[in-house]
Amino acid sequence: MGTPERTSIESDGDTRIGVDVGGTFTDVALSVDDRLVTAKVPTTDDQHVGVLEGIRKACDRADIEPAEIDGFAHAMTVSVNALLERDGATTALVTTEGFRDVLEIGRQDRPALYDLEAEKPEPLVPRDRRFEVDERTTAEGVERQIDAAEVRDLATTLRECDVEAVAVSLLHAYADPENERVVAETLRDELDVPVSASHEVLAEFREFERTSTTAVDAYVRPAIDRYVGRLVDEADDAGIPAPRIMQTNGGIADPETVREHAVTTTLSGPAAGVVGAAATVDDDEVEGLVTFDMGGTSSDVSLVRDGRAERTTDAEIDGLPIRTPMVDVNTVGAGGGSIAWVDSGGALRVGPESSGADPGPACYGRGGTEPTVTDANVVLGYIGPDTALGGEMTLDVDAAREALERLADEAGLAGALEAARGVYRVANATMTRTIRSVTVERGHDPREFALVAFGGAGPMHAAALADSLSVSRVVVPRPSGVLSAFGLLAADESYDAVRTVGVDLEGSEPAELDSVYDDLVEDVLADASEPDAARVERAADCRYAGQSFELTVPVDDEFGAAAVADRFHAAHERTYGYAMDESIEVVNLRTTATIPGSEPTIRHEGAGDARIGTREATFPGTGAREATVYDRDRLATGSSIEGPAVLEQAESTTVVPPGWAGETLADGTLVVTRTEGDGR
């Protein structure tokens, strides 16, 4: 399966490339001369090295030079890795006197309510690097102004602490940023390190979340600045345009914007995958899409409704609240490289620890010895001995079997095959719970959705997950193995701004709120590359009086209280099942500026005999069966596939179990549906 994937693609004629860095592989999608050329290379410790290697590989396959690329979009894991591995910048926090412990106090909740030994995550900024200044601002404005001389003295202390970044979050700076602006500008003049100010990062109330988000921005900012700066320089040397970076909100932005707002990159890669799913799958026939991205390190699940990815402003990464607008992605540590192990009670577990790209799963033949989900898929027969992962990486089947044999001995199972079945079942159970959390637990019936599977491992597990959720339709896009990279080609340019207003809707002054919107619109258009081409949307976070959390509703070009009230009542009933006859508070105002991207449309041109042969594979509920193996690249439009079958392509493998059948659409998308009688 070393043949590169080349699929015709309708575009605007530009040569564009998208590169997504994952935990195990770096994926590339190149649109050139009405073709889509894809590639996959192992992720490197210095991510930019793998990025450039992937670009060169795709360009070689397309027979072009990198300098012929007209546009470059990129998603990476630099910031989220810094948070998960706690190796970000040495950061200081400057806050109002008496509030240095906000990060540590947090909220009055616990990670596990009934666990007496449960511990909250350590703050990114330890107490000895949290500093107070004498100032006081209320929700009504500044009461005691800051003394710039005190800030200059503080700068000397920070310099002696060798801090690499500073977060500034003063009390009520969202309402009046005057004091915070003085602190931030003075520190920027005095220090040669980045300074993140909360009114610039998140002009929104709730001290803990605002301070946490600002601290995260400061913590990852030096790493993002170094990485993006190096990538821009390397791209320039190769004659490639500067990369546009995918943000957590599902839109791309120029390098300078993300270097100044690093927190917006924390879920860069997963957001690109959801954008890719929304761009390649028509959801008219279903309630929406459940996107399922299973890579080497983790699996990401999200929802797409009405062609748009669901977004949230209430998210956590490793226990750290981050309140920037982002695609609502739920991540679980169950990927192809997730290590299977036996706990102290003898139960089989999978993840969250991963074998990564080096050494990787045992079957990679790079020295890895731990059993992983990928090794289980090899032993089950889903990945064949002749399969070349990424188009070129050959497999060591014996190493995979030996790793599963050792796991079987430890777990008291009959052998490698039984261990592989257990690993597959446990990993699927973990991912099923995650899908339920974004569907059933939010009032959605998963049976009314289609499951869109992508990532290197997603299409191997999708039908089994669909079975457990009673979902009857699984969709595997043509570039499923590199869909996040493909999503970068389809992404819009997008920017967000927010400000807390805290007014009663009935007594609000529309002119005053429209004035705030004007300021927010000015902010987002200042970042846009082509302000005149931007589409601006307005929204408001509302709640009933006395409630603690808000729902976001759209707002017209002129603020109308009646229209906002109607939309909020409807949103509340849709979300919680009821509406109330209570007064409504407008908490935050939001704007989003979007410049639509050029969405490529794939044309599939498969031809020839796609059948490769057969091999034995083991399926849940049916045991060992003879499965037909196909080269998916050669499947003609309209081809029907009866399970059990395995469809191989350079970057991913699709499993069609007994009781399921697949059909290839005009764009190469494979739609897999449950047939009458599930084969069990």
C-alpha cells in the first residue's frame, strides 16, 4: 500500500498545503492541479522538522517544488503538550493585593467528589511567583489607581526571579482595564519577556477562569513564539508562504496573531479535524454528525450540527480552565499507540499512557515492547502483515503478537488473540463513553446522528462503536487518514472578541449595547487579513436571574431585547427541557469575524480491480471470519462492499464487520450502514 493517495479535487487553482502534527504522525494534504496528494510522516521531537519533511514528501509525490506552494495552513500540539507535560515557561502572576491565591483556591468543587485523597492540579504559577500590587477596581470602575513606580520596582524583582513570561490579572479588569493596562505596559517596557494581560486575553468576568486563562496564555506563549517563529523562517528559506495557524475556534489566523494570543492554539489539531469532517460530509439526511478522530495518542469526539461545529467557552485541559471560544472537543487517552496494562485488581486497562512515535507500538519494529491498541488490531487481522502504515512503514507482526502474549500472561488470558480482543473491547468502551458524553448526556439521541470516522485508527473502530450506540450510519471521508490536514485546506479565517456587560435585558439600553458591539467589531476586524471580506456575527451570553451559567444566542445587527428574549427562552428549553417566566440577564457580548475559506470538493476517480485478496480477521460477537481485503484507492464510484471486509489505503484502514455494508460515493466517501441481521 505504498502508492500515494491522489484524488482529483476542485479548488480555486491555488496550490495549497495543510499540515497537522499529531502525537504519533504528522499528516499532510496538498491540493495541486486538481489533485489531492496526501502524506504521513512520524512526528519529530522538534515538530517543525517533521512538518518540513512531510511537506517535502507530499511535494515529491506531486512532482512539484515546495516553492510552488501558494498557501500553507498548519495545526500543531506545541501548546497543549506544554500544558500536559508541564514544561512551559517559568511564569509569574501579577494581581490585585489580597488575590494572589485565586489560582490555588479555584472553585469550591473537587475533581472526585467522594475521593478523600483527591487533589486539584498544581497551579501553573507557584505561590512564590505570584505578586500583588496596591490597586482597586470594582465593577463600576477604578477606585484606587496603580502607582507606576511600584510596578517598576516589581519589574526588578521579576527580573531577579528569571521569569520567562508574566500574566497580569487584576480584579475587575474586564470592566475597567485602566490599572491593568498601566501594569502591563510598564512591565513590557521594563522586561524583555512576553506579558499577557487579562483584558486582552479574556475581557470577561469570573476571576478564577479569567486568571487561569491568562496564566495559560503566558505559560505557553514563549514556546509558541519560538516554534512559530522558527517555522516561519524555515518556510521562508524553502520559498513557502508563512503558515496560517489553526486556532481552537476552528478558524485560521496569521502567525503574528497567534504568537500574541497563544492560548488560542491549545486544541489546534482536533479543531482542524472537526472542520474537515464538516467540509466533507453532508449532514442533511441526519440530525447531525458525531465526529470521531482516533489518532496515535488519543481520540477526539465532537458534534457538527447544521454544517457547523459545536463551540464552547467552558473547557479544561488537564484540570486548567480555559475560557476562549473553541470547538467543543472531548478528548480521551485512547489512541492507536495507547498502552494496554493490567491494574492491581487484575483488570485490563488501555491508556492514557502512549508509546508515542518513537519507539511506538511493538509492531513498528523500532524497539517498542509495550502492547498497544495498534498491536491488538494487527493480531485481530484488521491490519495485515503487508500493510505499510503511512505508505511506507512495514510491520513486525511477530513483535505485536509477543507483546500481546506477555499481556495475556499478566491478565490470565488464553493467549495473544484473547488479549487483543480484550484490548479492542476496552478501548472501544472508553471511546463509547466519550461519545455518550457529547450526545446522550446533552439530550441528543446518537441514533439520529451519523458517526464520521477519521484519523489513522478511527475507521477500524467506528462500526464497533456504532453498534454499541445503535447508530446505523458510519461515514469515512476519502482523506480520512489525514482529515485534520485536509480540514486546514477548508478552514475559514476567524477571530473572536468578548466583553462582560452584566445588565438586565428588559431594562437595557440598546444603543449602549450596540456601542459595545461596535468596539468588539473593531477589535476582530483589526486582526482580519481582509476586513472588507469578513462576515461579522454578534451574540450574547444570557441567563435567567439567579442562574450561575449562561447560554449563547445570536443577536441581530441592531440589538432587540424582544428577539434576544425569544431566542434565549428557545435555547433554554432546547438545552434543559423547559423555559421560565423570569427576568433575563445579558452577561457577555460576543463578536466573531469570519473570512470564508476556499472549500475544496473532492472528485474520486477510482478504477480497476480493487480486490487484493482475503485474510482471517476476528470480530466482536462472531469470532474469526474470512474478510475480503480491498485497495480503497481503486474502488470505483458506486462500489458496494459487503462485510466482513477490510479497506486499506496509505494513511488509514477501514473495517466493515459482518452485518454491515459499504458504498462509495462520487467523492470517494465510504458510507457504511448496518444491514438486516447483524451476523451474530
